[in-house]
Amino acid sequence: MENNEKNMTIDQVAELAYVSRSVVSRVLNDHPNVSEEARQRVLEVIEEYDYRPSSVARSLATDRSFEISVLTPRRGDGSLANGYWPLLYSGIFEQCLERGYFVSLSMVSEEVEEEIQNQARDSRFDGYILITTEVTDLVASSLEASDAPATLIGRAPDWESVSSVDINNEKGGYEAGRHLCALGYEEIGLILGSLALEESADRRAGIERALSDAGRSVPSQYVAEGDYSQESGYSIIRDWAEQETVPRALFCASDTMAMGALLALHEVGYRVPGDVAVVGFDNLPSSQYTIPPLTTVRQPVYEKGKTAVKLLLDQIENPGADPVHEEFEPELVVRESCGAN
């Protein structure tokens, strides 16, 4: 029999390895119910002929599509234009590539709720990655009805039955606040993300706890709610400048809002950190190239994406496994914008 790696079939692999088609399928999917002798014969044939199973063949052999759906919020920051999102998606896509899965990316908003509900019931997807509770609120009923595996990027106390990955946002806010207090700043303003999100509320709770520990508080005129976009950070500073209420130090709940704030501070004549100290959150690659370089709280955005895929695929490939809740630890990255030596 003549074999060519470009058109070789799973049945030909089985014939050459003297095993059944189902045994080849179990070897390809690393199933434990295969004798070591048979496994080695199959692997030798795969290596010799450089066999690569087609997606159709894999689907037929495993009753899976090898495609997952990523449901992500559609926000005012344009999502793809915000440096956080491409980094997160890169982690997701890279891990899917490594594990042999395709990815469908859909942006979710109330305007397309019906279409997203239908997609959440689409049986062609093996599972779903839900990015933040903005998404879970829209698709919860559909996913429960379909009993599809899902993993959440973010924190949702009501979704303990679903695997999740997040960062300790409260600790991240606390570390930022403690650092600013240690530098002696008394007036500390907060530019927060949407407080409807658990992560935003947690970051606020963390920094306010740090300020309370240091005997400080945040006056209401120094608290503003943005949407994680550069525009919101920029506009909040411009508004504060017009009212002459710019604080001596500033915590921004994302690097993108901090970057908008830095530009606005420059335009209205405030020096950073001479007049206003600034701390961000995320440690995006671009944060080290701002003027001045941005002090920020690091969260492993890329790793969050990869971990979310790993948790989802582990659940897909091991039905009935208990949910796993992974939480990364934040790290303060000190640069020039906070005024530290």
C-alpha cells in the first residue's frame, strides 16, 4: 500500500500499526485505555509518515468539533484597540493552537443578546470561554440549558460551578495604595473601571483598605468611574482640571486609563510625578514606554488567556471533573511615574 502524509487516513494508520481505528483514536487523544505495546506501534507509524489528522477525522473519532467559542464584552474602548484585549486573546489563541482547537470570537452586548443566546445553544462548539460577568449575565440561561462546558475569565460568586481564572484584584489595589501612602501622598484620587464589574469593585476595595490602614480616606470629588479606555482617563482628568480638583496622586484601575490621564495632565500643565503621581494597573507592554514610564500593578494577562483555555479543555476532555478556580497574584512594578527613587 502506498502512503502519503498528505492524504493518509486514520484507517491506514490503524492498518499499518495492526490495531483498530478506535485504538488510533484513543492514542491521538491520549486516552489511558490503550496497551503500551499498541500505543508505541501507533506512535511509530504517526512519526514515520508524519500523520496529521484532519479536523473532520478528529471530530468523527471523538464526537467533538475541536472548536470553542470565546464570548467577550463589547465596550466603549473598542476592545481590540485597547492593549489589554489583544494580549488576552493572544494567550487564548496560542493555547488553542497548541492543543489543536479552533476559536470563534464573538463580541457580546445587549444589542445582540438574542444572537448570542442562540450561539450559546449552538452544539457545534465543544465549550465556551466567557470574559467577565458582563457576558455571563447575558448567556447564563442558554449555557445552563445546553449543559455546555464553560470557563470564566473573571470572578462571579454565583458561578462557583464553572471553572474560572482571575487575579487577586483586591490585593492589587491594596499594593498600589500602600505604595502611594508609603511615599507620603495625602491626596489620592481614584479613576476606576465600571463598578458593575467585580474586578473594579475589588480594586477599589483594596486601595481604600490600604488608605484606611494609613489613616487616609478618599473624598468623593477624587473618585471617578471610567470604562477602562484611554478616553475615559483623559476626560476625567480634563474635568478635574477645569474644576481645579486634580489630586496630588492618582490610582488608575487600568494602564489604558492611566495613559489617557498622562496625556491630559501634560496638556493642562501638570508635571508627572512632580505635580501628580500616577499608578496604573495591568503592566501592559506599552506601560514602560510612556513619558514618564508608568508605575503599575502587574497581572499576567497573556497567562490568564492560556490558563482559561487549559481549564476549559481539561473539562471538555474529562467530563464530570470538578471546577477549578485559578487565581494569580499581582505584583507592583515601580517606575518613574509614582515619584519613587
